[in-house]
Amino acid sequence: MANACSEDLPISPTDTKSVTESNNSSGSKSVSRSPSLTSIKEDRWPVFVVSREPRVAVKRGIKSRDPVMIERSNLVNISKLIVKELIETSLKYGRMLDSDSMPLQHFFIVLEHVLRHGLKPKKGLLGPKKELWDILQCVEKYTIEAQDITTSVRDLPTVRTHMGRARAWLRLALMQKKLADYLKILIDHKDDLLLEYFEPDALMMSDEAIVIMGLLVGLNVIDCNLCVKEEDLDCQQGVIDFSLYLRSSNQCSESSEDDLDHDNMTTVLDQKNYIEELNRHLNATVTNLQAKVETLTTTNALMKEDLSIAKNNMMSLYDENVNLKKELGLDVNADRMDEGGGGGESGQTKKGDNSELEELKQLENEKKQRQETEKELNLQISLKAEMEVAMKLLEKDIHEKQDTIVSLRRQLDDIKLINLEMYKKLQECESSLKHKTELITKLEAKSVAMTETIQKMEEKLNCT
């Protein structure tokens, strides 16, 4: 019965490859499901992507392929298709991708399944629950750049579950174009970090994780604009429409007919983007002009207040001067009544008035000098601040150049070591080649001698 069933059902190329590989091995192998797909009930996956129990019977002692390997290969293949479609759509339309993009939604669904493949389940009632968010939080221990993402995700008011925080973290990392770097850090520390979270046959613990990381590097050419606060990340993600990726010949012909519509759409979108950019520039200029008008009005009001204060001070000084003159005039009149007049005192009052006028002029000059010095001081302060900013920028450039020099020196040392190894191998090959050529010459000489002896023996036989 098993043989009959296996003959009726079609076998895919990957299954035929696994059957031919399994011919060389003997015995039966126990099949175990991945804990990431059996323990997590909320994530459903299509039947032909995630393998179930093997339904195809085996021919004449040929054992079936491991379902965990099939799951890994399916996840890698579908991630390749989705990343390819994502890059093609972004290059085709030439605009920034947002949350409404279907390939982008499919990418996040597949990435979630990739990261949760082989995740260990909770052990016991009181044991700690293994969550993807706990793994992603560990990235900030190795890079300072990831601290901003984790803090912003922790402060999100709309996200409450651990899975929602993990989804928000992945979206922010993709917008930052650091998703491949962060996953590379996790893969590099899989022996001491991922070992307690994942099973040994998980995707993140296998060699396929490097393929996923290479696919994510290609996503750095894409610009994404995702509003994490407005999305409902706590709920289960949507379903993938595989008809976008499994295209037939009819769909290819229809796509060629739809190219004109896409071209028209691209022109319209380009015009829309151009108008939006113009609108942004105009809004920016309007805001700048409004800010300048506000600053000018404030400065004008302050100058008017200063002018009114100065006028009041001048009037008060003028009144004080008049009062002093009157008092001096009264004193002079009293002295004239008592002593019969004195011309010298009137001269002294005139001198006193002249000295007061000179003092007022000096005060005005000192005020002007003080204002000029204050202006110069403000200019010096602004120049000093600009110099400090320039010094900081120069220091950053110097540090970056030093880092590049150090990295280039390391690369040069590595190249030198590689050259030395290649030179040693070349010398070994030359010595072995010389030895082999000498052996060949000896063998040729022996063969010549043998042929001569054979000819002599034949001649002797012929003579006899």
C-alpha cells in the first residue's frame, strides 16, 4: 500500500533530491516538528510552505526528508521571492514605501516567521517565557545605535505585548537601514546568546541564517516611511497572497499590457512628488519669512521702548538741570541783595552750567561706547561658538579618518598574510612539480630501456 501511494502522488524536485540523498544512508529517522510552529498557535502558515507530517510514502526502504529542513528551505525561498519583489516594486515606482505596500507587509510576516523558527517553548508553569522581544533587546548590549530604537519602542503607548514591541523594533530597524547589521550581531553571538532561546535545528542557528542576512543587506537601497504608532502591532499579522510571487505565462502577458498604465502612473506620481516638494519649499520659505517678521516686530517694539526710556531720561535730566539753574539763580539774587551785587558769582554759575553740559555729553559718549562694546562682545561670542562647532566637526572627521586608517592597515596586514600563504603554497607546488617531472623523466627512461629490451628479445625470438 505504501508503495502504491508513493507512486500515485507527484514528487517535487527537492523531494527527489532528498530521496536520492537518502539512498546512501540506512535505517529510519525520527521526525520532530519545529517548536516554533507547533507551540505558537496564533501564527498560521500555508500548508505548502511549512511541512506537516510526511504524507508521501517511501519506496523500497528510501526514507523521507527531515521536515525541519523543508521548513527552513521553504522560509528561505519565500523570503528570496518577497525581497526580490520588494526591491523590484521600489525601483519600478521610484517612491518611498509605506505601510500600505503589500510586499512590505508580506516581508514583515515572513521575517517574523524566520526569527521565530525553532524558538524554545516555555518550560513549566513558573519557567520564563522565551519571547522574540527579549532577543532583540540584547542587541543594544553590543551596539550603541540600537539603544535609541529600544527606548523608543519601550515608550510606545499603543503597543502592549512583547510580540508587538518586536514588530515595532523590526520596522524601526528597517527604516534606520540597520536591520542586516543587527541580525549579523545576533548571528555572530549565537553560541552564547541564541543558544538559550532557540533549538539546535532552528533557522537562526543554521547556515541558512547567513543567506537571510545577505537578503536583508539588499534592502538598504529601499526608503521606508512607516508610522509605528498608528499600526495595530499587537494583533496577528495578515495572510500572504502568493499569487503575486507565483506568476504564470498569462500573468506575464497581462503584465506587459499593464506596463503602459504603470508608466502613466509613474509620470503622475513623479508630478505629484514634484508638486509636493514645491509645496514643502514654499511652506518652508513662508515659515522663515514669518519668523523674520516676528523677530523684526519684537526688535522694533524693543527699540521703541528703549527710545521712550531714553527720552524720559533726557527729560528728567533736563528738568533737573533747569531746577539746578533756578536754584543757582535764586542764590545769586539773594547774595546780591545782601552784599550789593557780585559779578564773580554769576561767572561761577556759568562755569557750573558748562561743566554739567560737558558731563552729560560724556555720559552720552560712554553709553554709545558701551553699546558698541556689547555688540562686539556678542559677535565674539557667536564667533567662538562657531569655532567650537567647527573644532568638534574637525575632531569627528579626524576620528573617522583614524578609524579608516586602522581598518585599512588591518586589511593590508591580512592581504600580506594571504600573499605569504599563497607564496608558500606556490613554492610547495613548484617543488612537487619538479619532483614529479623528475619521476616522469626517470619513468620515460625506464620505458625506453624496456622497449629496447623487448625489441632485443623479439629479435632473438625471431632468430630462433
